[in-house]
Amino acid sequence: MLYPGFVGGSASSSQPFHDGERTVNFYVEQGQGDGGKSREILVPIPGMASFATAAVASTGRGSFAMDGRAFVVIGQTVYEEFASGMLTSRGTVAIDGNPATICSNGDGGGQLLITSGGRLYIFDLTANTLTEIAVSFSATMGAHLDGYFLALDANTSTFYLSDLLDGTTWDPTQFAQRSIRPDPWVSLIVVGRYIWLLGEQTSEVWYNANNFPFPFAPHPAGLVQHGCAAPFSPKVLGGLLHWVEASDQGRGHVLQASGFTPTIVSTFAIHAGLNVSALNDAIGDTYEDDDGGHGFYLITLPNADVTYCFDASTTHNLSPAMRWTERATWIAEEGRYVAWRPLFHHFAFGQHFWLDRSGATIYRMSVDLFTDVEDRPIRRLRRPPALWSEGAWIVVSRFEVHVQPGVGLTSGQGDNPQMALRISPNGGKTWGSERWRSIGKIGEFEVRAFWMMCGRGRQWMPEIVVTDPVPTPIVGASFTRRAA
């Protein structure tokens, strides 16, 4: 019989006795037709290949691409990235524990605004020069709207405007400080034609009211009763704003805002994961897959060493639990997952690129690649909910995973790709040893990944793992049960 719920997301309950399921380095896709083998499948995430490496060893801190040009901040250096894989240093910036931000004022201004280490820099896109701009405030992050560069000083809960189409000039009288609510602004992001100024407990939405001398004003309906716990978590995907908030009781949630109305999109399982550590270091990122069917919002928590991934696509009707999975980099020499190393995504030259939050390399991402950063194997894991029958013994004589067979490589790792199975008789409290099975050498399309004599348990739970560099979509699993 089919294994109920084998395809799913990371939904480990705060009470693992209830549900301990987990999905790492897969995501769930809903079938679009009526003739598929299952309603949902597990799709392997794309892989990474080295594209360019900075001359000085450091870590990725920010990226931006527009109009055929791409820029990255790695450590203290601003590089221009070229389609050939060449990196050209364009200057250096101050550095602190925060990411750098980059935005453009378009053809009218021909400039990039870069904030890093509390300083503000302008890159002239014609002269290819980087200049630090002396200002009287600390630039926590920057943005652009209607020809103006915007900069938030989170230390004073104030945002400033550049001159129109000129980021080299900042009139010290052109600023607004928070006054509508007492909690300070901690983050700034532009969504469409609106400026979102997110506070610790509440947020405001501003717009261009064409006022004089300061053109922006709070929108009459733009007071939002939700704050931001992680200043660098807000990201826009598909016109919707996503970010990490903390309630007035300190509990972490992920919000998605349509218009001025946020809704909680994180599940209880993700809430539990968000609340294992401080949230202020969480960094948000987004990307859309190549077929346009999935858009992902990712939250990397360096302190907790975990990355959660939310499928924000609107083209399917997946349950909230199926939308959430995990991305992780496998450190084989330590036998553990760490937060996904790729961070700071940008799309340039028709390809997806990521910086490395722990290294100086830029990586190209593609569904045709099957390794992680540093050529590390991608360890894909699925742990479904346990089989349970009101506490009675469950004896499983045969278990099979329905994975695409016959995808082996011609040589090297993956010439005979394998899948590992571990079994827990008690819902994940203890585990048996790994048992490996082939999923088919190249062209062996009739191979089936199954295991016999799979033991018994009152909460019988399997866990499957694949690490070979081959495509491994999974449509489900089945099992044969016999009388105890």
C-alpha cells in the first residue's frame, strides 16, 4: 500500500511524538495534470559550480545585477562580475557584521548606492569609480524610489534622502524620524511604489506624496501592527513582501504582506525552529526557478546554523506544511548539516549566481548540477511521518521508494547511484543502521529501490538519504505490512 504522507515538507512538531517529519535539499512540487503518478513529488534542489573566486579570502556580503552588469561585495572589496567569470575590483568599503546593500538609480542617475559597515558609497556606472560620501548619519541599509536614494540609520530611527538622481549629495535637512509609534525603525525596503519602514513592534508604509521640501509621507492606511525581528530578512518576491517578525511575546514568525495586510505563512514547526536562537541575525534571500513555477523565500539563521525555505508560488495549492523545507550544506568530515552556504542571490547573464557566506567564491546554480559549494555532495533527506496504529505493533516486511531509476553516470561517483534507508521503531528517538540499495545504473530503468524485513515498531518511521550527483525525483513510497 502507498505510504501516507511520504512526500511532504519539514513539519517537525514541537512535540516530536506527534510528527517528526523533515525534508532537506528537496522541495515539493504539485502535479499539474490528472495523469501523474502522484499528486505531489519531491524535487531535488539545483546544484552549484564554481564560477569565480575573489583574490582575497573572505566571505560574501551582498550582490546586485541590472542592465547587463553585476556587482558583488566579498569582504571589504566591491567587485564587478563579468560573464566570462572575471572579477574586477572596483574599490573597498568598510565592514561590520551586517550584509552590504546595493541598489541603482537607473539610467537617469547612472549610479549605485552601496551601504556597508555603516558607511555610504556611490559607484559611478560610467566612470567606474567608487567614492565614499561623507554624511552625518550611519547608513544601515539603502534603497531607491522615484529617483531618490534612501538610507536608513537604525541607530536613530531616521531615514534620509539623496538629491534627485544624485547620490553624491545628501541634504542634511531631508530626513524623517519615527514619531507615529515609539518603537524604532530597524529595516527599510521598497515594495512597488511604497517604502516599508519596519519597526521592532510596528511598521509604517510611506509613499511619494509630492510634498515640499520632503516629498515622502506616511500612507494614511499604512500603519502595520507587525514589526521586524531581523533587519536583513525583508525581501520582495512576486510583488509580495516577506520578513521575519517577533511578536510582542518574543515569538518568531514569517510574514507575507499583500498590500498593507500581512499574514503569517510559517507553520508551528517553523515557529519552533525560529525560536531556538536569537533572530536578529537572520538573512532573507529569494529566487525563482528556471521554469518559473516556483519562487522561494529563504531564511538563513547563522546563529542557529539552519536555513528554512518557503515556496511562495501561487500556481499550486500546497498546504503550508508542504511549502516549508530545509536547505543545508553537508559537512561530511564532521557528519552534520550546517546552514546552506549559498547566500546573496543574483540573476545575471541568463544564469543564477550565489555568493558563499563562508568563502570568497561565486557559484553558478543550475538543475544540471548536482554538487554543493566546494564540490561537496548534496545530501538529500526525507523523513516522513511515522506509521502509527493506535499504539499497536506495526511489522513492515517490505518498503519501497518510488524514485526515478536508471540515471547513473558513466563513471565516478554516481555510476551506480545508491539510496540509504534508516528505520526508527519509535518515531525517531532511536535509529537502526543505514541499508543501501541501488537506484539503477545508467539505462537500468526497471531497477526498484526496495528493502525486505524492515522490522517492527509502534511508531515505524523510515528515513531515506541520497548523496550521489544524479537527479532523484521521488513520487512516493509504499510498504507491505504483515500481522504482528
